[in-house]
Amino acid sequence: MKVIDADGHIIEPEGMFEHLPEEFHLRRPIPVRLPADTVRGDFNGCWLIEGKSVPNIGSRGRTTASLSWTERSKKIDVSLGSQTLEDMEARVSDLNRFHIDCQIVFPTMFLAAVAEDVKLEGALFQAYNTFVGQACAKSKGRVRWVALLPFRDPEAAVKELSRASDLGASGIFTMGMVWERNLADPEFFPIYEEAAALDLPLCVHLGWGSPQVTQLFSDSHAFFCSAIVPVMWGFMYTMGAGLLTRFPKLRLGFLETCSAWVCDRSPLLPRP
């Protein structure tokens, strides 16, 4: 029986952003190292993007992500090069160790909305896709990946989707909300149309995709309320709005939120 890890992750390395277009070099993410004896514990680091910490290290609207230079990453029983995909031979060796035939890689630092500037966001996503696409190409099909798209700029997103497909992407990453917009927003329809044409599934993953929602909750409630619940909203909007009727070849997946809630939500959906 073939074993597929449908939701692996990359810990994004600093070198990823060497792929940024030259005009964005001065605005590249800056790695920040924090003391290990704060409330952040071994998550002792963040990126500085647009003058804000990513992940958000405040108490309200707090988000979480492992970074390659933190004490947390050093404690994982996987080499740093394997975590960052900079050593693909080590990553494949780890797959063999865990008896995994194929793995689909999702982002980590981009499990939150990181840049308010749409153009900067698009450039960061482009750098991510280039780095991960080139890295996974060395795995001979063992490690695959999903592309990041600037949904708030649909024209650029469609263009990047085509490029990502050429790079070997196996799907499209999104979270349950895109900033203040739900996944049934008509502005996203050109993206879904292109995804269906390229046979690339839309993968709705947990994450803090809406800063407006994330800021509603304090630290103790932030993960469930602002990272997991929006995936349920994504399910309700995509199903309730009839996206699969409008785009019958579009494939959808909802990841890292378990599935017991689907039975509860399904009776609320409109029936033909």
C-alpha cells in the first residue's frame, strides 16, 4: 500500500528570499532572534515584514510558526536541511525512515497573512514558489508542493498559477479566508477557472488568513477560533455558493482541521 503524507511542511529558510525580484530586495523579510527565556519559549524568533513580526508575538491575535533559527527547530528529530528542503537527500531519507512514499509540502511562515501590500505579498509568494519548486524537482517525485497565490490580485494570481504549474506544483494553497474576503468572492473566480483547467486542487489549510478575525481573540483562544474555524467557513462558503456547480472540474481539499465537523455542517448546505 502506498503511503502519502498529504500535509507535510517546510520551515522556510532565509535563502528563499534570494529569489525575490530585485525591486523588493530592500523589503525582504528580516530574521529576528529572540532570547529563549521569554513567554515565546523555544519559539524564540520571528520575521520582520512591513515593520511587523511574523508570526505575531503579541498576546492578542497571536500566531505561531516554527522558524529555522529557533530552539524549537533544533529539538526536532529531523535535520535542519531536511526541514528547510535545502538538503533534499536528507528529506527523502527521512521519508524512507517514516515509510512515506510521497509527501505534499505546505508552507509554515505563510500560515498567516504576512504583507498588507499586495505587490509585496505577490513577490514573496513568487519567491516561495520558485524555491520550493526547484527544491522538490530534485526529489524525483517523492516530495511535492502546493503553490501560494496573491488572491487579492486575481490577474497576477492566474499568471503565477500558470508559472507554478510549469514548476511542478500539485495544488494551490489558501486559508479559510483571504484577508476580509471569503472563498466564494466572485473576484476569485478567474483563479478557480484556471485551477480547474490545470487540474490543480484548491487546498484549504488551517491558518490565520484574516488579520481582522485573528485580532478578535486573545492568546488562549486564538488558535482554534482564528486558525481552525475559518476552514469551516471556507467549506460552508465554497459548498453553499455552489462553486463546484460553477466549476465542475475544480477539486477541493480541507486540511489539518480533522473532519468530524463536516457531518455537522453538511445538513445546513442547500440541496438541489
